[in-house]
Amino acid sequence: MTTKQKNILFLSITGVILLILFLFVILSSRIPMNDEFTIGNTPGNLNNGGYFCEMDGRVYFANAYDNFALYSMNPDETDLDKYNEGAVSSINAAGNYLYYAQVSGGTDSGGIGGAVRMAGIYRSNLKGKSVVGLDRCDIVSMQLCGNYLYYEKYDKQIGTSLDKVRIDKKDKQTVAEAIINPNCYLDGKIYYNGAAEDHYLHALDIATDRDSVVWQGNIWNPIVQNGYVYYMDVAENYRLCRYNLSTDVVEVLTNDRIDMFNVYDNYIYYQVSSSDAPALKRMLTDGSSQETVRDGVYQNINITSHYVYFNSFNESTPVYKTSTYGPINVTTFDAAREAALENMDLKKKDGEEE
């Protein structure tokens, strides 16, 4: 083989190797798209802050004992792992990624050598690594709808709008200059109550971003599940009802005025608003088997397959819990507290060694 032929062969092999490396980089950095019906969290959890999110045998949560830093654990509260510093909310999970909102000041990997992040929407892998900012903004709520994150974006000058961004950070745009809660997403549509001109049940088709009226009720915080719309009845002192989408029939589940609720499988957990007998209660989705979980005023009702988590109004800790399906037995979320103390000790030790 002549020198010229060797040079040509060398250049050809080098070119092929570079092409393979280029294609590998492109393909490895590409974000796989979701099924269009994929959701990031239950609407009930997101309506209650989105502090807990369960997927594929893992619970991702904001640890109130550690300034709402992002953690993960098994559903039985074992194997807790801290992901970052900074308060997170509106946690979503799907495929290989987490999506969440965070206030400014958070860092990756427990804050050791991590870059300080601004307030906004972020995507990470399921270990909390490879964090990418998708939008710098303050948000009210957020739901993963297929391949897009729909979120209520708040701006001091403009007000609240519904925006969306694709999970690969492309196609970011404003959908509507209006207050639209995107948390209830089902089968390609976002169900929400009107907030300005009416309180009807609306549906936003994410394929076209066009709105339609589903039912002319007077509702708040709708959750659509198994053919029913669970909602707070604005006209009747915010009692809890459900509306059958097929039969057009309304059922009153409780005449108590409620502050918030969460629907999970065949249970509803709800906070009764009362001046003399406030309480967190639960019942079956047909309104039967009503029982008191704990007397008092509570908020942030988040539900996983094992536990229901909540805290006293305006007091982030202690975080209380009870079995989702089993007998009521309210205790505190001690595993989260112990993990937070352990991480604080490690952080203090690392600081002393620097």
C-alpha cells in the first residue's frame, strides 16, 4: 500500500470515527418523547402544592424538615436520598426525568460545589442530576401533559398566564393570558374551572390549545376520574360534590364547607372548614364511610400508595401521615426529619473541613 493510500485510509477511518462520535453525542442528548396521554402527577397532589410524586416504586418529595429540598424514597419511607438544596414544589415525574418548580437559591447535590439556581422550572434525571432550566419564572402550578409542561406563570407586571414548554426546552410559548389551572389532565385535555367570566367546567385540547365548555356548573378545583368530576360547589358554600359526565347527574358528597381535597383511587381526603369543628376527614368516592382523620385545620394533602401526608395550616412541620387505605393512625413523618438532620450534620461537617 502506498503512502497516499495509507493517508486516504487513515482519513477515512478518522472521518467514520468522528461521525460515529457526533451521532452518539446527538442521540445521547436527545430527550425521548412521551406518550401524549402521559401525566406527571395526580391532579389532587398538584392542587395541594405537588410536594409528593410517586412513579415506578419511588416517591419524590419536598422535605419540609429540610426547607422543602428535593428528596426521594421508597413508598414505605425507606432508602431516603437527598437530591438538592432549595425549596421545590409542583413535582412531576415521567420516563427518565423529574420536573419541578424551585425558588431561587437552590443547588445540586446537597449544595457542595453546586451552581446556585434561579427561580423557575427545572428538569433532572431520576437521581436529581443533569439539571436543566426550562424557564426562569415564578409559577402557581404545573402539570406534565404528554410532551409539554403546562404551567401558570406569574409576573408582577403582567399577571398570571398559562404557558407551556416542551420537555426538551423547545417551543416555549404563552397559551392564554388567563388564570387556568393545568393540574387536571386526562386523555389529551386539561380540565379546569373558569375564573374570570364564569366557573364552568372547561376543557383545553392540548393538540390545538383550543378551549371548550364541558358543563355549565359553578365549580372550583375539578378533578376528573372514572367518568366523574369531583369539585367544590361554589354556589353552595363550597360543599364537595361530583358530577357524572355520562348521566349529567350531580351528587352531593358532603354538605360541609371544605377548604381543599384530594382524590386517590377510591378515597377522598378533605379539609372541613368550620369555626368550631374543623377537621381533616376522608370518605369513599361515593360519599360513604365518612370518618375523621384528625381534628384541626390542615393543608397540603398529598397522597402516595402507602401514606397520606399533611401539615397544620401555616406550619410546615411537623408533617403528619396516615395510611392511605388502612385504618386511621396519625403519626409524624419521622423518616424525613431524621434524614434532614443527618444531611444537616454532614453539611456542617463538610463546612468545618473546608
